[in-house]
Amino acid sequence: MTQLTSLSRRHFLAGIGASALTMPTLTVPVYDALGQPISSQSGQDKKIGIALVGLGSYSKNQLAPALQQTQYCRLAGIVTGTSAKASEWMQKYNIPQANVYDYKTFDRIIDNPDIDVVYVVLPNSMHAEYVIRAAQAGKHVICEKPMAITEKDCQAMIDACKKANKQLAVGYRLHYEPFTQEVMRLGQQKVFGPVKFVEASDAFRIGDPTQWRMKKSMAGGGALMDVGIYAIQGARYVTGEEPVSVTAQFSPKTEPQKFKDVEETIFWQFRFPSGAVSNSTSSYTAGVERLYASCEKGWFELSPAFGYGPLKGRTSKGPIEMPTVNHQAAHMDGVCKDLLAGKALPNHITGEEGKRDVRLLQAIYQAAETGRSIKLA
Ligand code: NAD
């Protein structure tokens, strides 16, 4: 995994001042969520127009509210199959009828100059189709995690974006989150010496057993596909290495009626080229959210580590102190700032990164199903 160019601590601390934007008297310089002085953005009034595809829970509760706080992008359009949702969103977010599509009319987005980016927020198995159609309509794309349910689909998505000369980002919001960036730095720069082992786990107790997350054909699997991917990412970004082999085990199901189609709990272990190892749990039956790295000369951890925050961290030398940001606003601003500048997106959030994780997700399932160690390198 490529080293992040982390923003300086000073900029992050100054970034807290962004909330001051809403204050009536402004006497100090103001910085945005990316640590960029607002004043240096003068003359830049163009904001990237984003259309959200799929107005479910993540779009409604996280992305749309975050788009009210962003500096470099705005909610410009919606794609939904439910006309009642379309009316509600048009009114709430002042979206013109011309920027509202359903799944059939979606491809007409090609003629809409108001929309620069299509953000695919659909069930996992639908990501590939909509990313490819968005690229064919000449739009940059942000695709939620996991990027797809097969590596083959990921490649088709990458190829479609390349062919259309458009950029493809994955919804890896934590790559723009200060606590996460700090543990990336601590691990990758060996601040406590080389990382020796990592414990990275993400799990929660799922509700409605009829939702698409419980259907293998739509989700690609169970908890591993949904939140285990954060633990995979965590192990990769604190070591800064790619795993060379994986072993994995399914736990026996305690609620077989509920988990007919997908795993309930899964454990896996990665081995990294340096000799570092990681151990992870993901589950839909009970919760855990922790990223811990033990190094030659100390340790560091985040807990909670992967949710919407506030994240919390400490090291063997004391607490990690970082500002709390809106993850989704920081992520979309980070991507759109680069798009506005005509820059290539950093490797660690592109489709290639998403494909790497999907390959690992599939290898973990293969290891659990066969009981064998799967070579990755
Ligand atoms: P959701 O079930 O709340 O929403 C899914 C949306 O897709 C709904 O609007 C639904 O109407 C629409 N849809 C269209 N066709 C559908 C079909 N055939 N079956 C089911 N739904 C259909 O799901 P969500 O929680 O918003 O998740 C959507 C995506 O976002 C997933 O890929 C998920 O992994 C991802 N996600 C990411 C984060 C994050 O932190 N990055 C958080 C939550 C979800």
C-alpha cells in the first residue's frame, strides 16, 4: 500500500477552524477539512457536481448531509427507482427535475453538464453495472466498498473508466480521516520500530435478516464483505505491506436459520513479507471495532477504528490527539479537490486498490472453505 502524503498536524489542528465558518465573526484564518486555507481557494467557485445512485441508508444518513458541508463538491443529482424518494430529495436538497434519473433513464446523464461525478451507493453486486454505465456516460465515478463481488468485475470497471478516460475512486473514507492517517504514519514510518503483529477486527450484530446484506448473490458474502474489508485495509495500511498468504476459518453458526446464505463469523490470518502477521475477526452476530499494532519498541491502537467516529486512539507513549472530521465530507472533498485540479487520484483510493481488497476477500473465503493456506504473492 502506498504511503499516504499525510497532512501536517498543524494543518489538521488548524482544520478545526473550518467549523468557525458558521460563526458570525471571523477573525482567524479558516481551513477546510483537508487542511487547505479557504482564502487560497479564492476565484475557485466551481464545485464538482455529484449524483448519488441509490438513496438508501448510506446516501440518506451520511453522504447527502456531508455534501452540505463540502468545499469542493455539491449534491447535484440523484438516481432512484422510487418516485416518492425523488420528490422528497428534490425538495429537501433543491435538486432540479432535470438532474433526477431512475435506473432506466440513468444513461441520459451523459447529456447533463451539471453532473461531473456519479457516486454508486447500491448493493455490492450492482456496483459493476453502474460504474461501467457511468464511465460510458463520460462521468468520473466514486464506488462504494467493497468495489464489487468478484475481481473480474473490478477489472471490467477499471477498464471501462480507463477507456472513457475517467477516474475511479472507491469509498475509502478512512484514508482522509486524521486518526487513520496517523496510524498509517506510525506503522509505515516504523515510529515504534517494525510492526510485528496486528489485530484488526470489525463486526456488529445485524438486524433485519431479509436485507440484501444477507443474500450472497447481492452482497458477495456476509460480514467479511461488509465490514471485514475494513480490517483487511487496517492490516494493510499499518504495515504498508501486501500479504503473501492467508489462512481462515468459519466459526460454527449459532443462528443457522438467520445465516442460511452467508457466514455468521469468520477469522483470518495474513502473513506479510517482513514477517509481520495479522489476525482478524469479522461477524454479524456481535460487535468489535479495533485496530491494534504491536511493534518492536511499543504499540498503537485505534478503538473505535472503522466507524463514522469519533475515532479514538492511543500508543504506548500516550493518547493520539487528532481533530474529529466528518469522514464522508473529507473523503468527497479529497477526491473532488484532485478532480478539480485535473490531478490523478492517489493510488491508495483508486479502483486498483479496491480490486486488491476484493482479491483478498475472495482468497479469505477460499482459505476458509478449503482449510488450506492460500498463497497471494
Ligand atoms: P441500503 O440497503 O440502505 O441502500 C441500498 C439502496 O439501493 C436502496 O436505495 C435501494 O432502494 C437501492 N436498490 C436498488 N436496487 C436494489 C435491489 N435490487 N435490491 C436492494 N436495493 C436496491 O444499503 P446501504 O447501507 O446504503 O449500502 C449501499 C452501499 O454502500 C453498499 O455497497 C455498502 O457496502 C456501502 N456502504 C458503505 C459505507 C461506508 O462507510 N463507506 C457505509 C454503509 C454502506
